[in-house]
Amino acid sequence: MYKAYKYRIYPTDDQKASLAKAFGCCRWYWNFALNLCQQTYLKTGKGLSRGYIQSLLPGLKKEYPWLRDAYSQSLQVVALHLSTAYKNCFEKRAQLPRFKS
């Protein structure tokens, strides 16, 4: 038997601001990577691997310094979720991934 616990957190104003920045960075990176995957698929007929998407991060952090506000692990998980979304789509378990708003 499994047990589950729910906790409610009450972040401070500084923590709320840093969470909002992290969520915004992750959303931007998802949309950027999804657009890149779609363009690549239209041009070549092949998708991008998770490793390739993650390898873009250091260059993007130099180009967009505000991406450094988010933890690198959270941005790497975005690449994992995107590759999983495409895998599920091609195996007919889900629809194509969508842009986040």
C-alpha cells in the first residue's frame, strides 16, 4: 500500500519571484526547442535528439543571460519532456506537442 502526502507551501515574495523567473525560462526554452524541432522536421524529415537539444543550452545561456536565472537541471528536464512528448506522439499515444503560453 502506498501513502501520499500533500503539502502546501507559502513562498516568500523573493521565492515567488525566483519561481516565476524559472517557470518563464522553462516555458521560453520549451517553445524555442519545439520551434527548432518543427523546423528541422520540415526541412530534413528527421527530429532532434534530447542530447542535441540539451547541447544548445550553453550557447543559449551566453546569448540570453537571463536564462541563467533558472537552474540548469530544470532546463534539462524540459528537453527530456519534449523528447518524451515526441516519442509518445510517434507511438500514437499522444498528440503533437504544443507551444506553451
